[in-house]
Amino acid sequence: MAIEYSLMLDTQKTVRELTDLCRSAGTISGEESLRHGLAFWLFGLRCTVTTVDDRSREIYQESFGITPPVRVGFRIDKDDPERTMADMKRVLVMLLHSVPGEAILVRNGEHVMLRRTGRLALINQQWINDGFSSFGDLVEELGAGWAIGPDPGPVS
């Protein structure tokens, strides 16, 4: 069993451009085409970069207040979560530095772990409380404008 994370990005970057950004973080292996994007291994992390269909965009808008055209998925192995979370953190920091605009990271399709909308850039305190203390230093790595706190819910 695994934990799924989705980084939804409101960007004009294509699936290929985002995959190339991921490639700049480390060596990609096992690249395969998906119906709406690409899947690959990066470090020990299974990643997908896909376009978001219209129905899913509506759901994301209703649930999270964002209508992302693309999504980067991460599959965390429960057998070695510390290593794969560290790998995911490296990719997240690189993507969030490289891709401006609204972004939201959701765990298992429902729990908001971080959000960047307009002037708000927030790492959910619950994530750190749940044992991912290594993410407490994300604020320092991401730089000015980021804070740790409770998720305020969808921004209208």
C-alpha cells in the first residue's frame, strides 16, 4: 500500500516541460506514456505528470478553489516513507521554485498539505504534527512568503 500526493499547478507549462523540470532534479528512469501524460521513477519515487480533465478541474475548483491544468503525482512507499518523502521534498522545492502561480499539494485526494494562492503560501501544520517533521524546514527552503499554519480551505 502507498500514500498518494498530487501537486496541482495552475501553469501554462506542458506535461513535457514539467517532466523536464523533474529530470533536472535527478535521473528519471522507466519513463512510460500514459493516456494524459507520463509516468517515471525519480530517485525511489514513482511520479506521474498529467493533464487534468475538465471534470476533475471542476472537482478541484469545488473542493480546493483551484482549477489546475496539470498535476504532478507522487506515490510514497509505506515500507520506506522517510527516504521517499525526502525525495518528494526535493522535487517539490524545485517545482515550487520553478513554476510560479497557484499550487496545492493534496494527500490521498482530500488532505491539503500545502497551498500557494495569491498572497497566501502555507504549509499545513497538521502535516508536521502527523510525523513529517522533515517538512518543517520547507519554509526555509521555499523562502520568503511561506508560513506554517492550519489550512484555511478554498480561497475564493
